[in-house]
Amino acid sequence: MTTRATAVAARIADFLAGSSYAVVGASADRAKFGNKVLRAYQSRSGNTVYAVNARAAAADAAARIEGARVVARVGDLPEVPHVVSVVTPPAVTDTVARDCVAAGVKRVWMQPGADSASAVRYLEVPYAAVVA
């Protein structure tokens, strides 16, 4: 394994060692990646998982996705999660990165298709660890 691959594997292990997660771009559609990521975190025993979806939260203040409470933005979460997983278009990811910094999030995982070079640069030093 290369040095970079080893570093990424160690970062992923650290990310998965937590117990609270938020999925930005969570979807009620079970075929969408935002729903699959949410369910993956929920499948790990003992995790608290939040769904972040501005449209769903605006449509219904009591919204839930796969049983997870839905909020409009990272700053609306009741706690700072161990990891925020991002499943949004790259242009939206830039805004999510700023929201994560404002909320004090230290670990951001940009899922495939959500990665944004500008968001990675913004987050990496000194704010948060990033997997992209």
C-alpha cells in the first residue's frame, strides 16, 4: 500500500470510530446514495445518525428519513457529529464545507461525486480532516 493509501485508510478508520454522524444530502429515496450512506451509518450498532436535507426540512419541520431526524443545515444539528458525510453536488459541497467549519465539525467525508477541490482546500488546514 502506498503512503497516501495508508494515510487515507487510517483516516477512514478514525472516521468510522465515532458514534455520531450526519449525512448532508440524505434522501428518502432508497435507490439514492444519500439514503444508502445514511443506512450504512445506522447499521453500525450504537450510532446516532442525523439526516441533513434543506428541502425535506422546509417541507416538514418533523421530517424523518429512515427514522433519522432531518434538519436543514449542519448548524441546526443538536450536537457536533463525529463525522459529516456529504452527498451533494460539488457546488453545494462548498457551502456545506463553510457550514461545517462554522459548526465546529472536525471530520468531513465527501462521498463520490460530492468532492470539490475548493472545499477540500478550505477544510483541510486548519479546520478539519477530509476524505474526498
